[in-house]
Amino acid sequence: MSDKRPEFSGAKGEDINEPPAKKKRRLDPYRAFVPEEQEFLIAYENMESRIQNALNTTYEKLTNSLSQDNMSDEIKYLKNRLLTLKEKSSLDPIYIGLVGSTGAGKSSLFNAIIEQQFFLPVSGSEACTSCVVQVSSSQSKNYEAKIHLLSLQEWKEEMKNLVELVRKPRAEEEEEEEGEGEDDVGEAVQKLRALYGRHAETRLYEDLLRAKPLVNIPASKCILLKGVQAKELSDKLDPYVRCQSDKDEEEPAQEEEKAKMRLWPLIKYVEVTIPKSDMIPEGVVFMDIPGTGDYNSKRDEMWKESINKCSVIWVISDIERVVGDKVHEVLLTESIKAYQGGMCSDIALVVTKSDKLYLKEYLRERKEKQKPIETKHDAILERNASVKRKKSNSMKTKLKKILPSDSEILNKADLVYTVSAKEYWKENYITKEETEIPKLREYVRNIYLKEKKKLLVDYVTKALSIVLLAENFNSTRDMVDHYQQSGLEGFVEDKIKALEKEIEQCFAQLEQPLNEGVKQAKLSHQKAFSQLLTRDTGYRGFHKTLKAVCQKNGVYASRVFARIDLNVTLAQPIYDKINSKFANIFRIQKGTRASLKPCLDMFKDSVQEKIREVGKKSPVTSDHCKLNFFIEETNVILRTLEREILKKKMAVYESLPLSIQSDLKPHYEEAAKIHGPQSCQRMQNTLKESIEKKAEGGMFETAKEKMKMQLQELKDSIVTKLQTDISTMLKLGLSHREKLTEKLSDLQDEYQEIEWTHKMLQRM
């Protein structure tokens, strides 16, 4: 077997006689990485290739031994699983979300990262990106964009809400302050005018339904754009994704260009694909996520889904707004919530426009007078270091309230980055390195390398298990009888029952904090309502905002203001009580018996220990494949289960506000219908009274029970999956050569190849 093992030089098996042209082609997929990182990736590729060769050989040997006429279920299972693994394993997309308030500089930052200064629309003075934009690289030679549109039904639903939002009966005109329309209703007016012209906001919904839009609405739900060069696609894309305003109507432009600009209210999200990049690894998807959500339900849903599926979230805030800005704090809270309940495994605060500094003003106000500062360069670096220190401490304080003290993110060297896209291109005051754009690229590469290795470990483990299963079909009846009589099946059943009780005890830790949270929520709900939906200056000027909150069942998401979510605000006292326990239960790293993962690990260890014990007593001492199959397949089952738990925990975490929203829905609808004199105050009173009655009637207790029910369903799904998968494992493992037409060819070479790869991977 040793002659098959690759000779590695460092991390990579490199052929010193390899022609330069061939080496360049081999390294081309990893052009975004530095040479040392490329070595690891090539090593991973070589390992994967060897695994696939071993699987192909296994499949051929199995096929030659099969009875095609009467194939058993066990053999069908083995064949299908081999076919699946034979395909090249692909890295699941790694989503990196750039979330920030309008005008924070997300697009400029992304352009700098991909080394394309004006790829996404940018502006020096105002917000530019109007929807979620996903950007990734691929093997394609062209630049492409898919613009996904709302369906006709989705637009009709939004239009009805927009008309209702801008509606201003005479009796309500007195309640409006000058400027409120510009703030709360301005975007709604712009959307209606974009498709139906000036004064569209004054027309009835039924009238607009009959009216012909100023632009032909595409029948397809997707518009495809292509370009050979980055600028070509950028120019085509700009009218669709750039935020529009009334003044754009007055700017000179071609009619075709104006028609494209009018479609922006219909755009749900945009997917952009660029050719192989020296800056973005293939498999990484950047998501430019504007504002704090969207008034349209589908786009707001897309906004939330985008955040929840991100592996990494960068909260973007410019240097002048990073301290005390409300929107920035809301987005940081949303990101921490995604880290707590979703797929997110890392968060960072990225402070943009870090070159902005007025030297005289800074020198006058700086506290460290004893250390002289002579240049703007030194002042920028000193100020940026101070911002990093303060914001890092602030983030850690927030995270410590909801996470165990030894969580990985709390021990990160860098939680905050201070960047400047402008200086990256100009280098007037600080160098490219000091802009920290290269540092963010390194961050992305490290995430990719970590995920790539994790994927390969899973792939090798599955390959090891399936080859052992194939070899296992050579077992004799004596071997099978030994395992069947060993009591292994009964032992596993008992361990699953014991695990079920441990999971119940693990989840039961939330009972007390849930009760305390409910008690606190009942005491503080009116205060929470007042802080969120009243103003010190009175009701004037707040009518439209409150109307929007009611129309959207308690959630008003605008690109202009911070996100308002009354349901989450009412649930917050419960979250405050459960967050720390919840994080500890679902932590990814190994924790105490109070965490779910150690319960699963102990279950796995006890089952594997029993398997080894049974294997030692086998009458056939050479029967290692059955033992090893059970061991490796148990690893596969538990790893798959852990990934599924990670996906399901968001449903558990979000059950509180969803339950509250469901309880209050009829009352939101009732309040939304209120018109006439003092309608703002009447809406507030309706909501206040409804929340009071619902609180007394058990609304918070119902939310608590909904979360407990979600935990119960999660526990049941864990137990059911283990019972099903381990039962299948035992059934397969206890199959023997009678299932085959003839004895399967020896698979020792294939097994040793995969096992050796597994050991090499663990050393890297």
C-alpha cells in the first residue's frame, strides 16, 4: 500500500518536474490565495482526488459482484450512496453579509475588496444600493447578473399597502407635520410615482390597478444581464440597483434608461456572478444587504433570510456614525441574534471611511497630549486604534450577556476593522495595508480554508464508512450471528432512551428563565410599547409610521429609519432571561453536560465503546471491517445530526415573537383600519389596550409554551433520526455475502488509501 501514498512536500504533494504551464493551470482555481494557502488547497484537492479514485474502484468491484435481477435493499442503499460520493464534493456557499445603514459605504467597501472601483453603484453623498445584491465568482468568462422581480400578485399586495400608507383623508391632514411625508411616506410615494407617474400617490388603489404603468413590466420574474468586461455589466446593472429619487426624473437620460430606472420598486434581489477572481475565492458569496429591512413583505423576508443564512456578518458603519448611532446598534443586535439562532459563526464590525479626519479639530480634542502627533497619517492611525479598542470592548460586553465566557468569538484577536475604500485607491494619507482592505481579504481566505477542511473531513469520513460497508458484505454468517447475539441493538436502544432523557434535562434549563422572562414581560410591556411607539413631542408627525407598523403586523422596516419590531420588543424581556442558557445549550464548541453537544458526544462514545467491546469478542479475529464500519458510520450519523440541529435552532429561537405576532394580528388589522380625527392616538390606544388584555390573557405564557413545543419537536426529531439511522446502520452492517452473486473483490487497498488520507488530514 505504501507505494500508493503521495509524497508530500510540506502541505502539498508537488511534482518538481511539473511544467510551468501545467502548474499554472492547477493553481488557477486558487488564484485568490497566497502561495502557502495554495499548497494546502492543492493538498486537499489531491486527497479528494485519491478518495474519488478509491470510490470508483469500489463501485466497479461492487457492480461486478451484484445480482442485477434481484438486488436487495441493502445493496441498493450501498450503490446509491457510492454514486453520490463519487461526485466531486462541492463546498457549500459561504455567505458573508455586509449589513449597514444607508450610505455606510458597503458598496464602496465591496468594490475595493474585489479590486473593481466602480462595480456596484457608489455615491459620495447618498445611499446607492436599493436591494439585496449577491456577488460571487465562478468559472464563467463573462460578468452576469440575474435581477429577480416581484410577481404581479406580490406587487399588487404591496401597492395596496403603499396606497393605504400614503392615504391622507382631510380629517387627518391636521395631524401631519410638515416633512413627515418626506420621511415616513417618501419612499412609498417614490415607488408609486416610479411606475404610475407624478401624483400617483393621490389615486385610489382600484384606479392604479386599471392604469397602464409608465414602463412595460416584464412577464418573466427574472432579467438576465451579461457583460464581457466589469464596466459593461456595471453600466447595465446601475439603473436597476441604484436608489432612485424624484430628482432623478429631472436628470437628463435616455428614455430606455429611464424605463429601467422605473423598475426598481419591483426588484426583489439581484445575483451577480463575476469571472474567476484574484480577490474572491470561488464558493464565497458576498451579500450587500441595505438598511434594516424593507416595507415590502417579500423583500423584508429576503432581508431577514439573507442575514440568517450568512456564515459571517460584517456590520458596516462609517467612522462618524459608529458611536451612538441607533441604526448601527439595531443591526448589531440583529447580527448577534443571527449568531445566536442561525447559521452565523462569526461577526465583525467594519468601520468605513476611516480616512475622514479634520486634523486641527482632532488635535484640539485628543486626550493623549503627551504623545505628539505631527501628521494626518499618524492622527488617523491613532484615532482608528482608539475606535477599535472602544468598539471591541463594547461588542464583547454585548456578547458576554448572551454567550458563555469561553465562546470562541469572545477570544478573537480582531472584532473590529477600520477601513477606507477611498484611501485604498488614492493612498493620500495611509497605505493600502493600513486601509485594512487586505486584512479583510485574509479574513475571507481563512474562513474559506477552515470550511474547506471541515468539508473534506466529512467527505473522507463518509468515504471510509461506505468502503467499510462494501467490504462488510464479504462477512460470513458466523460473523453476523456474533453481532446479532451480542445485544448491541438492545444496548443502542437503551442509550437512545437515556439520551432522550438527557436532552429533556438539557432543554429543561430554560424553564426557569422562561418563567422569569414571562413575569418580566408582563410587568414591562406597556413601558416597552411607549418607548418604541410614542414620541416626547406628542402624536403629531407620527401617524404614518404607526400606520405602517399596524399594516405589517407589528414590523416596520425602512431604509430611512431603524427597524421597528413591536413583537420582538415585547419578547425582549424573555430573551434577556434565556439568552445565556440558550447559547450554552446550542454552543458548537464542547461545553459541560449542560450543553447539547456533549450529550450527543457521550452517546456516540458509549455506542462506539460497546461496538469495540463486541468486536474484540468476535470469533473471527480478522473481522475488522464490520467493527470499523460501525465506528465510522456512527461518526457520520452524529455529524449530520449536528448540522440539522444547527439549521433548526432558529425556528426555536424565533418562536417567541412569532407567537406574539400571531396573538396580536387581529388587533394590528383593527388598528390599521382607523381613520379620521386623532387617528394616531386612537391607533395607539387600540394597540395599548389590546396588548394589555392579551398580556393578562396569557399572551406571554403562550409564547413560552410555543418555544417549549419547538424544543419538544427538536428533541423528538433528534431521537427519531438516531433511531432510524442507527437501525439502518445495524441492518446494513449485519448483511453478509449471501446478498452478492459472488464474493466481493478485496477492498483493503481502497480502505487503506482512504484511512491514510484521513490520518494525513488530521495532521494538517
